[in-house]
Amino acid sequence: MKFKIKAGAEVDFLTQDELSQVLTDQLGPWRSGIRYKRIPYSGPLPATVGAPESGYVWSVRLLSATFDEHSPLRVFTQSLETSSLVGIERGDETEHVMRWQDNQVILFGTQPLIVAGSGEARHVTGLMTVAEVPVGREWQL
């Protein structure tokens, strides 16, 4: 759109490319849909698997865990308190896989998922899969 200003002042308007870049930078996450992520992890037990970046929400879909010794699998959010327990697999195995339905385990920005055992295991290796959206678009999960 063209403007004719007769006030004698110099005005600098954004070009279409500049405006497009500003909108992409500011609204980019809002324009995208669900992003699926695979997050490998490894470490001593209890192990913090991962957490969404601030401004994002995760729906945890799958968690695999391989312990160095036989142990049941316990999965927590935020802390190792009983009230934070979101999954338990009582089988005394070294390999475990837990699946959740959509929106059963939701993690908000910087809220971690923690894997723990309750047997002889001291180390875990595994993979977590999540669906990620920006805060405010949780309805897409």
C-alpha cells in the first residue's frame, strides 16, 4: 500500500519481506502443528530423561528403558514423590517399554520426566517419544 505524506517528515515502513520475517520470528511456533520428537537418554538412576523448553508442552507417548540389572520401572514427573508417579511396570526385567494414550502424561515447560528403578539397577539407557506444541495449543495434542 502506498502513502503520500505531506508533513515533511521521513517515515520508514516495513517492506513485505521485512514484515513476513518479523511475523515468522514472532509467530513461527504458533503457525506450526504438532512436532514429534525422539529423545535418547542414558545415565545413573534415577535419570532425568528430559523436559520441554519453556513455552512448550509435551505429551509423552512412549518410554523405553534398559537397566543394567533386573528391576521394575517407575516413571515420575517433576520429583520422586509418590504423588508424582505416572507409571510403573512391576515386571522384574532389564528391558521395559511404557506407552501412554494422548494427553495422559503432559509435561509443561521445564517439567522433567524421571526414570527410576526399585531393584538392583544402577544405570539406564532408553528412548522417549513425545508430541510437542507451544503453550496455548495443548488442544492439538
